[in-house]
Amino acid sequence: MSQPPGAAVSLAEAPSAAEPSKPLAAQRVQPLRRPGRWIATAVVLVVVAQIAHGLATNPFYQWDRFRYWFLRPTVLDGLLVTLEVAALSAVLGLVGGVLLALARQSGSPVLRAVSWTYTWLFRSVPLIVVLIFLYNFSALYKTLSLGIPFGPAFITFDESKLATDMTVAVIGLGLNEAAYAAEVVRGGLLSVDQGQHEAAAALGLPKGYQFTRIVLPQALRSITPNYVNQLIGLVKSTSLVFYVSLLDLFGSVQTMGSTYPGDIVPLLLVATVWYLILTSAVSVVQFYVERYFARGATRTLPPTPLQKARAALTAFRTRLRGEAAV
């Protein structure tokens, strides 16, 4: 007989829970099934396996010639030129970018206008055009001088002797890099909370101290990943210095490919692998720099690759022991 609405039900009349068919210790929580994830994983593994098989078995890649060229002195000399150009251009670009970013935030309208115009110009003109223009700069100005503006010159330089291939490459890449670095640095400075500036000003700290000890360390957390992307692009952009007669890594490979046309593909693979090594090394440095500047901003620092591997191995062992116990 049904109870009227609102009637109380005694505990004896309440439905009892079903008794478990197994002991509680023997019961296991079944994970949520995800067939879509397994299907996508299988498809990706098949595609990766096909690509790897094609790279290993296709005779067109000529891996024996790849091994021959990989550590040849000509290639290594070009690699050293690439490293030198990238390092000098990165320093020049970073210094110029910081100066341009500070000028963009200056109270002087002239400095703001010059900084904006510089950034707009060099972000608009292709890098190859900048390099070729600087390479032919001596046709426009045969001599450079230092002296009184619009007056007599005290020191005169022969531009053709100063503008070596290395100088043209470093200046061209540095000027182009400074335009992009300026926006990266400016974005990082703007990411610092305004309350930090106000607190530093309330304490009466000098402007230089505020920037170097309070603003810049916090801005570097935002600047580092973006500027490292610029560095990776800079390393790859060094391949353009071949067009100003500087034999970097790509230039050396291109020259050897012209001399040995049958080895063009393995030579291009040599350049590809070396660029992968260089960019990977930059990425590793980026991880540890970001981890360093994350101190005080996060509760726990991001684990290193070695720590991740240890944690995964520990979890795997724990899982195996749990299954064995059951």
C-alpha cells in the first residue's frame, strides 16, 4: 500500500543497498574508456612509422653520403660562422631592442616617434632587402666621417674597408632583430603590474634601481619565451647571409652542392640536422632560464626532463606492484 505524501518511512522499510559480490579490497575502479584517443594515437603512430620507414629505406636520401659530409671541415667552418653571426647579431639586437623599448615608453615625443618609425620600417622591409642594401652601401656613401654636424670632419673612414662580409651580416641581422626585440621587451615591461611601479615610487627608490631590481626581473618571465623564439628565427635567418658572400652553414652546403650535384639531398639533410641541433640547444637553455625566473612566482618549479622521467618510472613501478598485488 502506498504511503500518503509526506509520510515518514521507517529504516526497516527503506530499500537496503545491494551486497557487494566481491570483497571491497578486490574491487577496482574502472578507468573511463576513451576510444577516440586510442584511435587517434594509433593513426599517428602508423603515420610516424611510415615516415621513419621511408627515411630509412629510400635510397634517394643517400645516408652514406650524409655521414661523409656531416663532420667535414667545410661544413664545420660554415657552422662556426653561423654561430658567430647569430651570437653577435643576438647581442646587438637585444641591446638595440631594449633601447628602442625604453625610448618607446619615454616622455619625449621625439624618442617615441623615432622608436616607432624604426620598428615600423624594419618590420616592414624583408631581411634579404636589408642585407643586400647594406652590402651595396658603399655605392651610396664611399666614406664615413666623425665631426661637427653640418661642419668639418675630424676622422674619415673608408666604408669599403669597414664593411666586410661579416660586418654587413651582423649589422643587417642586428638591425632587423632589434625591431622585433623592441616589441618583445616592451610587451614584457607592460606585463608588470602597475602596483609594482607605484610601490617602488612610494618607497622613494631611484628610477634606475626600480627598473633593474623590480621591473626587469618580473618582465623577464614574459620576455624570455618570446625572445627565445626570436633567437630561433635568428639562427635560421643566418642562412640569408650567403647572399652577401659570407659562407655560413647554408652557404657552405650550397657551395658543396654546386661542386657535387649528386650530393645535393644529403648536403641539405646535413644543414637540416645541424639547424635542428642548434635550435634544440637554444630551447634547452630557454627551459632552464624560464625555470630560474619562475622562482617566487609559482608554488613549485616546473620539473626538469630528468625529474619527469623519474616520476614516470616511479608511477610505472607503482602500477605494476598494484596489479601484482591484486
